[in-house]
Amino acid sequence: MLEFLTNPWTYIIAAVDLTLALAVTFHAVLKKRETGSIIAWVGLAWLAPFVGPLAYYSFGINRIQRKAASLDIGEDHTTEPPVYHDIDFQLRAEMLEHCPGLRGLFELGKNVTGKPVLPGNSITLLRDGDEAYPAMLDAIDRAEVSIALLSYIFDSDQAGEKFLKSLKAARDRGVEVRVLIDFVGSRYSNPSMVDRLRAEGLNVSAFLPTRSLRLFNYANLRNHRKILVVDGKTGFTGGTNIREGHCLELKPGFPVQCAHFKLVGPVVTHLMEVFAIDWDFARGEALGGDLWFPKIERTENHIGARGVADGPDEDFENMSEVILGGLTTAARNVRVASPYFIPDPPILRALGVAARRGVQVDIVLPSGNNVPIVDWAATPLLAQVIERGCRVHRSAPPFDHTKIMTIDGVWSLIGSTNWDPRSLRLNFEFNVECYSMPLAQELEQLIDEKIAGGRLLTLQEIENRSLPVKLRDGLARLASPYL
């Protein structure tokens, strides 16, 4: 024991650990917003020598500001797209009758995003890859001038092969093709589709590559968006990645149900703007002009729509504010479908307050999760919303990857965002808020089908968990600040 105390390395190691713990403390206190997150990280840094500071460096450093400066994502990275000054979209009387606070939500979105609601759009629901992929491939095969494709996951499998073939054919007939795949998402299959597309001579780039250990890749800022724009006029977005698991007709080993959308009309400009900014960052090439931003005519449909970009940069917490706005606006009902559910305290409380105001709140989650720890961490939170009057449903298999929110059968939110810290704070996401009774009611019907085919989760079921399971779920919940 005496030899240990007189060994100079003992004091050197202790001094290094002290320095690291102090560094974590100072950084967390100065940079983090939530008190709970500060306490969690500082406690880990002091109680777990070296391991705590290493975990903070890998998972907890708020790279939002640091990355934002280096990403330099801003409006100057795209040439000016067509600006629609003659906005005649008005909230119709029947919409305001169903949701009196809709005008406030209309203004909230404008103030959060800086973008108007664009009228005259057509938005088509595409169920699973079985409907989404044929529609997307048909659009690519009909492309005349340009294709912009962004996906979190683009696998080298049966689904990926079809897209590879169509993209090559489009390039060969003179179409300008740009493909952007998240670096981590590109590594879900081997060989990487980035490498395969590049070998075929296609213009492809990986978003935010990292050389760190694979485990730490997930702590970095990932591009979780799913965007396809063809000829600047036809767009697709939603929650569907490019992988065969989304094609139920292929009977994959891990089938996934999801919702994707085809968009035609002025709002496609918002999709293209986001892609152009991401592409400029990843590749250093500015996309502009009629090739990428043509003048878009309104369709005969009367759907008002607005793109909502969200990410750890100047768009930080856009999605959280829009969700909160929707929950406080609701007068009759709220329906939410999300594969992952660990909302932050303000959203969690807003759900409960909406239910206590008499709003019917239905939350649809998958019956089994592909990331078990997320489900474990969510369970204690589900008890809280159920206690406050929300209804939580478990949809029937296969795994439900649907990401939808509707308010009062009038307003809907579609896109890539999950209701968890990763999506709401750390990932780059893209969603579209839609003002349309027919569309919102169609999505309500989809959620109602999931509710009818699933089962209601009761408070008693949660309370009847065994003690070991409760401890497991509670410990998983403690990990939420580290997410």
C-alpha cells in the first residue's frame, strides 16, 4: 500500500483524471441547457474515472455549436430559388371550425422556419416500400434533367439494386444525378452503396464521414433525412429508407412497415433547398438555377404545405417547437405514430395537458422494438402519459417505422423525425406540415387501422412488471440524458 502511495504514477494518473473531470464539469455547465443532463454527465465524470470523461467526449460533447460553425449551413449556400409572393392560401372556415387555434399554428411555423405555407400541392400516401419504391423508381426513370436523392440508409440488397440500376440509366441518358447517403447509414450493408455508386461513375457523397470507432459513430450528427427530388418538381419524403426490409412482399428477415409520401407542387422547392444545403456541405458544390429550382406550378389540389428542416445547427429544435405548437393547438384529437418514444419533458407534459383539456390523445408505438433499450427507457414515460389520460397502443407486427402526427383531422406532420432525443436534438431531419382535411383524415384512418389491429397498453400492465424488469427499465431511462 505504501509503495502505491509513493509511486509518482499514482499522482500523475490522479491528476490527469482530476483534470478530465474538471474539464467535463466546466464544459457541461457552460454548454448544456438541461440541468438534468449537466448533473448526469458531471456525476459520471467524477464517479467513473477516465470512463466518464471518455463517454462524455464520445457521446456528450455539445457539438451543436462547434459543428454548426464548421458546417456553416445557411441561406448563402444555395442560389435564390423562385420566391412565391402571391400566396393566396387561406385557412378555410371549415378548418378553423374543426381547429380554432389553427391560425396560431400557421403563424408558429412561419416564425420557426422563416418559410410560408405554399398552396396548391398534391400529397400522396405511399404505404411501405411496396408502394413507395415503385413510385420513386418510376419518377427516376421518367427524369429529364435532374435527380437529387438523400437517404439515411441505402443498402446493397434487392431494393438497393433497383435504385442503382435506375440511377445509372438516368445518368446514361444525360440526367444530372446527385446522391447523398449518411456515412453511418451507408455502412449498414457491405459493400457500401457509396462505394458502388462511385465505382459506377455516379456523383455520390457520404454525409459527415468519421474515422472513429463504429460504436462512436452513433454519437455524431447523422443525416436522417429521406428526400428524393426529380426535375425539381416531383418530391418524395417520409420515413422509408432504401432497403429490402421495407418491401413486405419480399418477405425479408426483418420486415418493416412505414409511411412515405409523394409530393407535387410548390412545396417541392423546400425539399430541394434542404438537399442543396446538405450537398453543398458534403461536396462543396452549389446547386442552383432552373436545373434544380425550376418554376413550379400549383396543382389542382388545395393542400397547403411547408417544409420544416430540423438539425443541430441554425434549425435547432424547430421540430420540438412545431410539435409543441400542435399539441397546444389541438381542440379535439391528437394522433401520433412513432417507432421510438422518449420525448423531452416539455413535450411529455404537453401531451398530458392536452389529454386533461379533454383532447383525445392516441399514441401508436410498435409492439416490439428493434432497439430494445429505447423501449425500456420509454416504458416509465408511457406510465406518465397514460396516468394523464393519453391512450397508448402497440401496433401489430411487423415492426412499425411510421412517423406521423395529426391534429383535429385538419393538420398533419409527415417526415423523418422520431419522438426521441436523437431525432429531436442531434440528427438532421426533414418534415412537412400539411394543412388539408382530406390528407389528415386519410392519415387518421391509417392510424385507426393500426389501433384496431393492435392492443391498448394499460397502466396496470406497466405496474405489473416484475421488479427486475422495472429496475432494467428505470436504469435505461437514466441513460436518456446520455442520448
